[in-house]
Amino acid sequence: MAQGEIVERVVTYIVRSIVEEPDEVEVTLVEQGPDEMTAEVRTAKGDMGRVIGRRGRVAKAIRAAASAAGEEEGISAGVEFID
């Protein structure tokens, strides 16, 4: 299993569950350092608001889940939402 694969799967699953167009969801892992990954999330135009949520609550929850998944793999994981 590639490093960060659990993080990628978790983030992809959560985001696809929230949006109206799950086929448009794209999660790309970017290595920031030896034990550090960032999952870049792209969605269809109208879905980004759903993913971020009111006052960023949903985004914060997704970041927490990614962080926990990263800990499971022994890496530090973050999430960036890209328009």
C-alpha cells in the first residue's frame, strides 16, 4: 500500500458522500516532506460550498478525519480545497 493511500481513500469517500456530483470529485495526494502529505480536493463548481460547509465546519471535520487516517499510517496529513 502506497504511503497516504488510507488518507486519500478516506477523504475521497467523505467528499463523494457530501456532493451532488460524486463523479466530479478529484483527490490528489501531494508529498510535502518525508512523512507529510496534503490531499488536494477538487469538486464540481456548485459542490465546493457543500464540502466547506457553514463557517468551514464540514471542511474542519474532513481535515480531522484525514489527520486521523494519517496518524494510522504514521504520517502527517492535511487537506486543501481547491476551486
